[in-house]
Amino acid sequence: KQEVTQIPAALSVPEGENLVLNCSFTDSAIYNLQWFRQDPGKGLTSLLLIQSSQREQTSGRLNASLDKSSGRSTLYIAASQPGDSATYLCAVRPVNNDMRFGAGTRLTVKP
Amino acid sequence: DAGVIQSPRHEVTEMGQEVTLRCKPISGHDYLFWYRQTMMRGLELLIYFNNNVPIDDSGMPEDRFSAKMPNASFSTLKIQPSEPRDSAVYFCASNSQGLRYNEQFFGPGTRLTVL
């Protein structure tokens, strides 16, 4: 059964810092991997989706990488801002469309 | 498009009562998913449908939980009888196999509290 782990569970950084969130998964037979953002009391917002054949995706200050063979993905946030404070979730989709989520990393960016 | 719509947004009920959560997927999407999020277990997939047919309900915790999708624009998740340990946020999501690499779109969630 696919297991998804996110490290660290919580992270606090000063504004302006670059940071990396990590996601690992146990079964490399995935269809895609998706990073989400969740603000308190709200639903999930999709940030980036990487197909299994891709190595990375970029959107603005966000860059997500995927190393399927080693079962790892990273989400890089450049020049962090207080508005980036949220919980970031990593999810992998095996070939049967059954997504598995990590527990998330709670990010706090201090002004 | 209004996105995935869920109702109610908040539900408070007493143990033993029946609870029905509702979801309207994005028009044209042929997959619909129900998730539950708790502090202890994070986000878990409960069940998903393809073209209104349940494909995998292995995540449904027990027989008290049931889900239906009578048509392409509506789904319900029912808990009967509800218990305090069912308190969680329940998310509905939808996607389409042919759309944007199968990206899932989530609703705002229903926060359920069972007293």
C-alpha cells in the first residue's frame, strides 16, 4: 500500500527566505504527484501537478520536483512571504486514481 | 464555473443522528471523490465514483457510512448513526480523465461535529 510522508511536520522561517518542503512515497508506480495548499478552515488549492514522466513544474515562486525512482518530491518556495503561511500537502496518484496524501507541512512565514 | 460545491459547510449534530453531506461536482467531470480529514489521520480517501458508479469504497470506515451518486451532478455521503469519532472535515473533489493531467479540484469541505 502506498505511504506518503512529509517532512518536516512544521516549519517556521523569516520572511524572504527560500525553503524546501519534502515528500516521500513508498511505491514508485505513480501516475502523477500533486502539491496542495490548505488555509485554516478552507479547502485544498492545487499548486502544482507533476506527471510521472516529468521532472519538475514551476509556477511563479514555486518549483516542484519529482524523482520517481527514489520516491521523492520537493516543493521549493523562493523569497517566502507571510501570505505563504499555510499547510502544504503532497498527494500521489497511483494508476488506479486513488490518491494518497501526506500529513502535510505547516508553514509559518514571520514578517 | 462555480467549482465543486458542498453543503452544508458546517454541521453539528448529536450522537445517533443521521447526517447527510452533499456535493455537486464540476460540470463535465466524470470522477467524484469523497475524503475525510482529521488531525490524527490526515486526509483519507473514503470512496470514489466514475460515471456515477462506485469504483473503490475500501476507504469507507464502516457500514454506518454510505455514499450515492444518483446522477452526474450530485452525490451524497450519509452517516447513520453518527458517532463523536466521525467528527472531521469531509471534502468532495472531482476531475476528468481528459482534463489537465487529471488534476483534482476540491470543494470547500463540510465541517462535521458530532456531540
